Amino acid sequence: MLGKLLKHEFHATGKILPISYLGVVVLFLVGWMFKLIFKNILAATIIPIILLVLGTIFLFIFTYVVIIMRFYRSMYGREGYLTQTLPVSKSALLSSRIIVFVTWLIATTIVVLFACAGIAFLALDADPKQFFEIIKTLYGTSPTMFLYLLIAMIASTLLFAFEVFFSISLANTSKFLKNNIAFSVVFLLITYIIVELFGVVAMLFIPLTIVIDPITGGATWSTHTMFEEMKNAIVEGINSATADPGATTTISTTTNAIGVGSIFTSILFIIVLFFLTKYLMKHKINVK
């Protein structure tokens, strides 16, 4: 049954989002064409870049609007009556929405990353052969860092999806149903702030970091906290300034450290919000 739910959700959202991706590609190709034809006319090269930037920003916002509205309409809008009475578990209903939500967000993120490379390509007057070199320069990194970024992107996308679904579900309980849209926004802001605060604390104080070599760009794991790395760098800078007051104070390269503890809090909140949302859907929801 999950497969049928996924097919239905992808069909409902797949009519418009791929077209928006194509629109960004068209903007890039038009910009490239203008760059080749009107190479010596500044306005003809700048305007397509501006349009591509605006198109990329619009795509990112538009994706969120489409998938959030889809969740609301299918669960608590006109389709909600039918959806809530389907002979499937609440876990299946929620999982199908999560999978679709995350899939489109990851797809949009990839398109946006390529669009950013395209903007750099057009702005830097690079040769077509250098396009993938630009991508490598912007996003290329060590295997350790790439793995971290991949996990962090998936975790943050999942977490935001559950924050949205939980907030909308809570706003559609009996106490808040009258102004459910306004309460959805309020609950999302509150949930987001709470989760981010825990994430910052975990990032600073959980003893697991990635230290990046500023010269080679390589990354290694460390069991120091990010707070310790920052403190050591500040102490070294102060000691250097004290030992030689006339010298320029520099911050230690250990400041190039990223605390990965926030990933653990993301996973924890994903689990908590999943069960809270499932509970609300099963016991507390009112459909208009």
C-alpha cells in the first residue's frame, strides 16, 4: 500500500516541480547563449546572470511551498477526509509524505548547487570545458568531508520535513483548528528554534569534530569538542600576542573544525517528531 501512496503523491507533485527545474536549465542556457553572442555588451551578460540568480531563489522557495501545501491539502484539507479514512496505517501515510518531501528537497538542492556553479561559470567568463572544474572547486572536498556533508544534508532535510509535518498536525488539533494556518507558522518557528538551540549545543560540546587542513583541504576526525578547538585557538592567539606584542596575532588553524554532534540531535529529533506527529494524526487531528 505504501507503494500506491508514493505513486499517488509523486504524481500529484510531479506535474509542476520538474517544469521548474527545466526553467532553471533554460535560464542558464539562455545566459550562456547571450554570453556567446553579446560577449562585449556588459548588460547582455549581467541580466541573464541576475535572472538565473532570481530563478534559483524562486525554485528553492517554490519547492517548499508546493510540498508543504501538498501535505496540508492531502491530510487536512479537502482530500483529508478521504486520506484519513484509507485502510492504511498512520505510519504509512506519514512515511509516504516524508519520502516524497525529502526526495523533492534533495532534487531541488542538487539543481540549486548546479545553478550556483552555472552562475559562477557565467560570471567568471569561463570556458565550457571549465564548467565541471568550477563544480569541483565549489563542492569538491575530501571523502570525509563529503560523507559528512551528505549525511548532514539528508538529516537536515528529514528534520525540517518532520518539523513542518508536526507543526501543521499540531495546528490542526481542536484547540487551534480555527486559526490553523497561523498556528502552523507559530509552531514551526518555535519548533525550529528549540531544535536549532539543541543542535548548536551538541555541535559545540559533543566530542566529535572534523578538522580541516587549510593548506591541503584534507579532513580528519577528532575526539575534541568544537568548543575545545575554538578555546585552544584563542589561547594560542593570546599567548602569541603576549610573547611578541609587535607581531600580528593569528588564529590557529584548529579553528577549521566542524562539530558533528548536531547530526546526533537531528536524528534524535527526527525520531521524536515522527512519533509525536503519528500520535497527533491518530488521536488528536480534526479535519476541516
